[in-house]
Amino acid sequence: MASLGSGVTIRDPAYVRRRYLSVPTLREAIAVVANGTLAARNSAVWGDCTNACASDSKHVGAWDQSLTAQWHVRYGGRGVMI
């Protein structure tokens, strides 16, 4: 994180974003986190079930330049669905 006096300018995170972040790499990172979460799941707590249940999401506002944020017509703004 950049902070006052850190010597990091606005150009530094922009360079990192241009150089290292893309839609495919972000999707790969999300898959790694999701697979790691599933691998670390404690079956004593959650059981051995192999199915899941989805429900309606909650819209949470997000920074406009976030790669995971999307425009949502229903909520009229950028954000992520959780």
C-alpha cells in the first residue's frame, strides 16, 4: 500500500496493473483462492456434502478501477455481488 512518505507515486500501481494484471490472470488468481478455500474446508464442521446452495447476492459498492467490479443495472452502479 502506498502511504505518505513511502516514495510510491500514482504511476507505480498503474505500472503494476498494466504489466501484471489482466482478465485471464485475475480469473486464475480467483480460481486459486477458491480451490484453496475448498481444499482447506474442515469436513468435521461442514460435512462431506458435494453440493452447494446459492442464494440472491448482495451488491456492494467497489472502487471504479477494481478488476472484479461490474456495472449492475438493477443497482445502478459499479460494485461486486457477494
